[in-house]
Amino acid sequence: MEQVLLSKPQAGARRMPADLADRIFVHGGQWLLLVLLVLAVLLPLLAMLWRGFASEPGQGGGLTAAAELFTSANFRWLLGNSLAVSLTVAAIVVPLAYTFAYALQRTCVPAKGLWRGISLLPLLAPSILPGIALIYLFGNQGALRHLLTDNIYGFWGIVIGEVIYTFPHALMVLLSALALADARLFDAASSMGASPWRAFRSITWPGSRQGVFAAFCLVFTLCITDFGVPVVVGGDYQVLALEAYKAVVGQQQFGRGALIGMVLLLPALLSFAVDLWLRRRQREAMSGRAQVYQPQPSRRRDLAFLAVVLLICAALLGVFGMAMYSSLVKFWPYDLSLSLHHYTFSELPGGWQVYRNSLLLAGCTAVFGSLLTFTGAYLLEKTRQSPLTQALRLLSFVPMAVPGLVLGLGYVFFFNLPGNPLHGLYGSLTLLVACTIAHFLTTAQLTASAALRQLDGEFEAAALSLKVPLLRHFLRVTLPICLPALLDILRYLFVSAMTTVSAVIFLYSPDSLLAAIAVLNMDDAGNVGGAAAMSTLILLTSAAVSLLLAGASRGVLRRAQAWRTTAGH
Amino acid sequence: MATVSLQLRDIHKAFGAFQALDGVSLDVSAGELVCLLGPSGCGKTTLLRCIAGLERQDGGNIFFGNRDVSTLPPQARDYGILFQSYALFPNLTVAQNIGYGLAGNSRESLRARVAEMLELVGLKGSEQKYPGQLSGGQQQRVALARALAPAPQLLLLDEPMSALDARVREHLCGELRQLQKSLGITTVMVTHNQDEAMLMADRIAVINHGRVEQYATPQEIYRAPATPFVAEFVGQGNWLPYERDGEHARVGELSLRLHGVRPAERGRLFCRPEAVVVNPPVHEDNLFSAQMREITFLGNRCRLSFELDALPGHALLAELAPDAMPRLGAPHIWVALPPRSLQVFV
């Protein structure tokens, strides 16, 4: 037996100074991440603050201009409009989404997957699409114009458009808030004779009200910073986000744009801080010993919820179906015969080039973004904690609190500085990719971190003791196990990049025009049919890629079934 | 490369204000199995992680043989480690797991080594299975094979039995010890379970609050605990507060004869329950009258709870074979606390 130990297998001469490769991977990676985050997140934001307070002539910035702007009647009117719209939308969306989420998580409604898929449709298209559909439905020549006494353009048009646009965002937050429940609590409640309503008030509501608050904040922030819907159906009803957009893009008033950007940053920062604080207070709500709640069928309750779900899904399908249908109509409303002539995009300078740009942007964003965020999350989660990792954690949280509009403004101010050595990137697709990754960084990274935290914390220690370089371990063990999460991130980044308008609208050049922006431009130029066609194209592309990746994910899971189904981790 | 001795010199480690290791020194001879035993939070796992290089000690030195590894990264130290969770990679087969640390070998020699290791741990033919398809005990063996495959100088075991149920545990303890002996590999094992430590170790280091309280063979630890903590932590015991009375110790009204020690002014006497003699047939030293309170049946033994008549309200324990157990019906008994079995602590 002694022989077993003595016969040391050949270690191979290529083994370098033991941990050099690991150090390069870990520390090099962390510092690289820091540089990227500073360049892509921190400096643009600082540039925006600086622009807002610097008083350059003709830019509308500086403290005097700020005082003038904030006290003007016009600003107060814009602010009032923005607040009214955002609060109304949040007040409508959150109860709807809560009911929908409750139906999916806590009742026995049939065909849950189908309803869930339909409800997420708005995520797959630019936010302008609901606006366009509304014009075809209720505009001056709309199909259902006679149902309304008033014009759709204005307050209610914006509200309905935003409701559709923000619904899936709120729904996702509330689905996860209602996902887990401890069955023992409900057993205890019913054994004490509590009615279902009482059980809801004392168990379900306290467990999910933080999610309700988070959803409310999210919807409010999305609304107040969105200008896609107001641009299309706003009419004379103006809001702040639109004003910032016009100040920068239309009037080259960068200082004024920055000032409004800062105002728009406030609600996001505020709700982010409160949300973080609430989350810290409500940490150990679900203990490890809890039993997962499984809803029992109840005919009356299930039917009632099914009715609500059907109604919402029908509305969504109606809106998106209308947009698709209108993109095929030859000349609304005079010639209703179907044709594909809107899909030639002959009015766009580059025609289909715009779509190819978007595909390239979404592809690059998805591939580079998912690798970057996943590797970054690995370097944060599985290495020794240090001031550097703390700083990285903090920095990678920032994009979540910064609306795309504000980030885009920051990019303009930072990368458009004549003295910036990176100035050459301005207007290029590379910068658009960087901006899009930065914009959606936090969600992607949180997904990666959650997946990584489920892995045994000793995996890395085991690899080290076996003298396996960390990078090799990352590629051979960590990545394969987390492949489904990686595909999830890939899908999220692709779809987001395909549909985003808010950040990139300040950064494109004629060569790098994107499909989602072209929708806005075409609509602005009165080519609503073309806008609808391009939106439909984006929607179909996003849906196809999502389905493809979902299929790939399923394939991966099936191939790995031998170890996944039985693995005890 | 054969196995080596291990020396720890004055290891210190603090986490913020918490002193996890406070000057630990240990010598482990080549081929020896040493258990680090202590309650949770005592620093034993931290010590193991320092030996492994997974934590860096604040002060002190670690030697593998005469090689100072104190500042070396884990990859440069040459040890194998078995984790509490086994940390088997679920996406790799048993063969791939065992071969994980064998990079740089030809395919043939790698396959031969994996087969050799699987035979060693008695899992021949499981090459293509995944860890999730194995039982807990089998997973432990695969993890052990993986740790031993690169023929390390030293084997570290971090609570290796805690994920197993009690029946498998004792069996695997014996097997692991057998394997360790036949390989002759120096081994350090962390455990909070004294039975495991007793069963397996050549020597046990009892650790408390980051210090080694006693480092000795299992027999010594049990028979002659060096500190009250060791006495209390390992096995059961009776404690009697005393005051000095010449050569004797006075407990309440009783005077106890001691063996070969001159007691301090005041302190505590310690006595193992199985050393207490119940109803001796002939006269013994320190024989006192007592009342039985309770009998607990433990299978091969019985535990008897009693109170000395001169010390009411102070429950003491005795352990004896079930046949020797007096009837509860007549609660009055005589108990002897033999002087040799009494230990004195301040």
C-alpha cells in the first residue's frame, strides 16, 4: 500500500510559479472590471453633474440657469404633468400586476405558462409600440375611435401606453415577491379558523408588501424617465423626460438637459435607497425549514382570477395584434388590403441596415455583456473580499439606480468632451454596446451572483488544493454548472438591447442608427406604418431569440440530466 | 515524495476583534493521525484552513517536514483535503473528479491512476457515474480518492463524517482509519464529535477559544484531562467543590482522601461516572451513604443519578453494567469515590 503514495504521478514540468496565473486572473480581472466600470458608469455620471452646474454660455447650465429653470412656470407645469402621469400609471399598474401575479402564483388557474408568456410581450418591443397601436385603435382615424368621446392624444393616451409598457416590469417583481410562501403559516391560520381573506391580510400581504413598494417605485421611475410613449401619443401634453430629450437633441442645450436629467435621477435614487433599506429589514422572512405553499383548487376563486387574467391578456394581445396588423395594411384607413410594402423601409437612409445594426448591437451586447457580468460576478463572489471587491460591488449597483435617459445624457457629456481620448468612440457602435451593457449591467450581474451563490463554497478551495488553475476551474466546472443562468443573462441582454431607446438615442450617428430609434424617427416623420413595421420586426426578433435560447437552455438541461436531477446542490 | 511531519509554531489569527487562534503550536509526526477536537467556534476549522493555506495566519509558522510553507499559496503546499460537503463537482464523472488534479499526465497513466484510486477506496467500476448518483458514503470515498490521487504529503479532513447518518458513520470511521494507517499518510482531522476523535486519532488536540487545552493520546485525554474544559468536554463527569483540610479535601461535611496530590486551598474535584463504585462488597476509601434518584437505561450500560446524604440537592452520576444496578425500590445505597479516580482542579 505504501506504493500508492510513493508512486507520485508525473506532475509535468509546465507548472509555473504556483499561483501566478491565478493572481493574473483574479486581480487583473478585478482591476480591469474597475477600469471598465469607472469609464462606463462613474465618469459619465460625474460628467453629467459637472455639465449641469457648469455655466457655459448658451448651454443652459449653471446655478443661475438652474434657479431660473426650476422656478419657471413651464418647468412646474412639466413636473406636474410628469408626476401626474407617473403616479396614475403606478396606481393602475401595481394592483393589476398584483392580481395577475397572485393568479399565477397562488391560485390554480389553468395554462399559467401561456398567460405568463403573453404578459411579458411588452418587454419584447420598444416602449413606443403600445403608443403606435393606440393611435391605430383610438387615434383620429383609429378603428375604435367612436368608442371615445375625447381625443386619445394627451394625458390618458400617455397613461394607457405607459401602463402597457410597464406592466411586465411590475409583474416580474411581484411574481418573485409572491413566489415563495410558507405552507405552515397557512395551515396554522386555517386551523385557527381564519378566513381566506384574513389569511391574505395577515400572511400574504405582509410577505409581499415590500415587493408592492418595489414595483410601485420601479413603475414610477420607468414612467417618469420614458419619452417613447409621450413622443407618440402625448400631443400637446408635455413631460419632463421629453423636455430633456428635446433640449439635448433638438436645441443642443446640454446644460439644461443635464439639469433635468438630475431631477429625473432623484426619484430613482430615492426609491432605490428606500428599497435597499426595506430589504435589509426584511431579510430572514423565509427560513430554510419552510415548506413551499401549493395552492389548492377552489372553483370560484380560480374562475374569478381566470377572468381577470383573460381580460388583461386579451387587452395586450389586442394592442400588439393591432400594431402587427397595421404594419401590414397598405394605407390606413383608406386601403385596408394587406402588403409588405412598409417592410421595405424605403424612407430610411439605410433601409434594412438599421435592423442589421440593431442585431449587431444586441448580439455584441449579449455575448460580451454576459461574459463580462458572469466573470465579474465570479470574481466578486468566489474570491477573498477586499476593499476592491467592495468598491466593485457598489459600482455595479449604480446602473440599477440610474435611468437610461440619465445614463445616455452622461455618455453624451463624457464621450463628447473634445479633450477625452475616447472621443473617437462617440457615435460608434462600440460605444452603443458599452452604454447598453452598462445600462443593463446590474440585473445581469444579480442573476449571475444568485446562480453562483448556489454553488458549494468549497469548490474553489478544492480546486486550489488539487493545484488546478482557477481560470481552468472556472471554465471546466463553474461555467458548465451555471450554463442555464448564463443563457438567461444572454437572453435578457439581447432583448433589452434590441428594444432600448432611452440611453442610446443620444449616442447614435447616421451609420449606427438602430431599429428602435428608427421607429421613433419614422413616427416623428409621420410614417406610422413604417414605425409599426419596424416595431413588429423587433418584437418578432426578440421573441424568436428568446424562444431559441429557451430551447437551448432546455437542451442543455436535458443533456446534463444525468447529473442535474440527482445533484444534491 | 513520501509523507512528512507537520509543525505549527505559535499560530495567531484574528477576524476583526474576534481572536480565532491564539498562539497554537502543534507537532504532528510523520504518519500520525491527529484530531482537532473542540466545540463549534473554537478555531479548529480556522486552524485547518491555515494549514491548507485557505486562510492566512496573522502570525506564526507552518512547516511541512522542514519546508516552511507559512506564506505559500495553497497550490504550492502539496496536501489533499476532504471537505465537510465533499465539494465534488456535480458536472464531472467520478473518474473526471478523481483525475481533476492530475493534469499533465498522459491519458493512459491518468486512467491507470484513477482506477488505482477507485480500487483503493473500494469503488471499482464507478468511473462513469456522477456524484449525484452515489450515496453519501460513496461520495465521501470519491472525495477521498480525489484528494489522494496526486499523492499529497499531507491529508486534511474537515468534519468528514458530519454529512453521514450515525450507522454509516462508525463503519466509515474505521475504514478511513484503516486506509490512513496502510498509506501511512500524515493526517489532520477536524471534528466536534469526541467519539470520532477517540475512535480514529493517534493523538487529540482539544481546542477551546483558539488555544490548545491538551494535546495527548485519547486514553490520556479521557483518564487525565489537563483542564476543567477538557474534563467537561470529553465524556461525562461529576464535579464536587471542595476546601482543603490538611491532606484531605472537605466537601460539605465529608472528608475525601486523595491519591498522591496535595490540593490547593479550594477548588473542584472531578470523577468519571464509571469510576464510582456502587454498593461495594468490601470496605473502600471514601465510602458514603447516598439516595438514588433516577436510572437511565443506555443499552449496554445504565446511568444512575444519586445524591450524597451529606450533600443534598447536588446530583451526581454513576455508570455501571445493567446487572450491577441496584433496585430503585430501595433508594438507599453506598457509593465509593476511589481516591485514584479523583482529580483536582482549581
